[in-house]
Amino acid sequence: MSRGILPAILFAHFFFCPAVPGQSKEVNKSAKVLRPSSKTAAIELIRPVVVQIGYRARSSQNPILSHGIAGTGFIVSKAGYVVTNLHVINNTAALLRSQGATEVSFTANFAMPNQDLPNLKMIQSFVSVGADVVDSDQVNDVALLKLQRNPFAGEVSTNPIQVPPGSPQPRPMEFGVARCSTESPAEGEEVLISGYPLSQNALVTQRGIVASQTFRSAIQPMSFMSAIKEEPNNPDLFYVDAVTNPGNSGGPVYLPGDSAVVGISEGNLLSPIHWQDGQEVALPRGNQIVEVEQNSGLTIVVPIRYTIALLKKNNIPYSK
């Protein structure tokens, strides 16, 4: 597999136009001006930290490499480490193998800045870097991945797109590291959740409040998935009043004031749908009758302290 920069760009939508004669080389109309808002500033600080977790798969019947989005992750160390939920890795691999895949690998996809220049139009484009799971916490659903190329060591170009000489230059890519806060947010405190839900290539951010005190929970895996949690022993999960969706798993939950990450978005609590008489709606699926459920609007959050424990276990430096 090529490690070149350009072949690694995923979902790239861009085209070149002739440069306008006499145009200033410094003009870049895509540069952003931040309005005075703590949430706006927090999102811009977290943007270079968040990555897509992508997958690559092939089978003996189909040797052509396929790829897609498994979930969300974020950078936790300048040594080149990313964290996500373990179920993002295990469930994706289990599903792909149930469909006949014989080779499954994962990537961290870094978003390139959207560009709107006279000679370059580019939106929702990514640079993909291979990532390997080096450690995990099965009880608390955390996976630690090592990047095959470290952007902080100059191994990933900040300017992967070359434009003609004399043309306005595109904004370079930025890379950031999450600041992990072990302080638990108070019930009623506002938090933000950023990620790539529903296979979207745009970073989506939602806000909510801490909606519960801590609790214990169990995730029931689907039939084709390996069990992620059997008897969880983390007494400090908490709910956030925010509607997250598949793909948000593994994304950072952080404070709007300083972008300090306090947890990982693990999933949403499902709620049964009821008929008017109060009975739960159930429909046939194969030889079974299954309940119909919907998103309750409550997101389950794993505190960041379990990520910190993995980093300390592996002697990996992190930002606090």
C-alpha cells in the first residue's frame, strides 16, 4: 500500500482553475473570522484534534480494496496516538468479516481545510494515515491506536495539494492534541460533542448538558458482533442531553470554555416506541419478533480518565 501523500487523500472534492492575472498571492477568501463565542472558539480548537476512524477491507473473492467510515476518534498525544471506542474497531471488523472480508485494517483520516480560491475549490477532503490498535480497555470500551505516520514529526505533509506557481496558496492542514481533564463535569453543565455521524464527511458538533449523575450500563452486542461488555465495572458513566448517531462513537465530549476533553461519546440510549394503548411496538424480523426502538436523545459518555489510564500504562505523554 502506498504511503505517498496524494494517494492517501480520501473523499477529496476539488478542482483547479486558471490563476487570475495580477491576483495577490496572499489572498485567501476561505480564511475564517471567529465571532465572539466560547462555543465557536472551542469548536475551532477541537477541529484539528478530531479524526475520522476509517476502515479498509478486501476479501479473497474481491481483491479490490474497499473503504469507509467506522466512527470518530481524536488525537491524545504528540507521540502519534489516537483514541476511540473499542466497539468502533471490534464491531466494524466483525461486520466486515461476516460479509466475507479476509483483511481488515483501520485509518485515521485528517480533515483538510475547505478551500475557496480562484484556482482551487476543495471541500470535505481528507488525508488518510494507517492506524494500529496497540492497547485497549474492554471493560470501559476504549481503544488506543498508534499512527503509522506521525504528523507532529513531519511525517504527514501540511500542504498535500500543490498549486501552480504564483497562485494563491491554500491554507495548510493543522494538527492538534486534546487536553484531557480528569475533573468530572457537574450535572447541568454544558458540553459539546464533535464527530462524524452517519458517514458524513463534515465535522458535526452538538451541544447538550450533563443530564445525570454517574451510573453503570451494559451494551448488548448484535449477533454478528463480539461482546464488548459483559459485566462492566465503571461506576462513572454519565448521560448528556444530546442526540448523537452511529459514527459519533469515539468522538470527544468537551467543555465549551477551553475545549478540555472530559469524556468519549460511546453511544445513545435507545427507547422503545409505544402504541397509543401503551404497548411496545414490535415487528417480525426473520423468525423473531423484535421491539422497535428510537434514539432517546441521551448520549452515554465514558469519562476521559480511562483514556488517561491507558496512556500512563504505556508511558505515553499527554496534555492535561
